[in-house]
Amino acid sequence: MPLRSKEIGKLYYRIGEVAEIFNVNTSLIRFYENEFDVIKPHRNKKGNRLFTQNDVDNFHKIFHLIREQGYTLEGAKTCMRKNSASPGRDELLKSLHRIKQFIVEIRNNIQTLIV
């Protein structure tokens, strides 16, 4: 059993790949890049945008706020600014999620031993 089973993602995503992930046009990705300060893609020598996993995670938060929660653009900006003020919060949530998965896995293993 491996010590840590973590999915290895890409280092950089092109704008088309990010648009495909969220099922939107690339113009919306560019628009959100201009509107939100938390999205800062790298650019290669040709000037193409290269988004990191952190950028994709931020897009996910933005899409969740706007599309699912019904926030306006200004409301989503305010919420993202508040969340960026507490940078350890995301890491804490990820850690708690990993702990929960581990506990569920232990519970399932115990249940298979009992049966």
C-alpha cells in the first residue's frame, strides 16, 4: 500500500483547457482574469497564458460563488478578498478533508474485518 496516493496533476494549464474544465468560452476566462486579482497566469515567450493549479482552484471558487451561490461580480470580488486575507484557511480545509477520507477508509477496513 503506497504511503501517499495523490493524483499528480499538470503544472500548467492552457486557457483552452481551463475553459474546457468549466465548460465556458475562453473569453469568460480572460474576463475573470482581468476582474479578479487572485488569478495571475504565467505567460510563455509567445504570450500564451499558463494557469497553475492554484489559478484553477480560484476559478472554481469564483464559478461557485457566481453560478451556484448567485453572487454578483462585486459580491464575489469582496468574498474572494475576504478569503485571501486568511490564506491558511484553504490549507486547513484540505487537511481536514484528507483526515476525513483517512477516517472513512479506516472505518471501511474495520467493517470488512467484522463481516
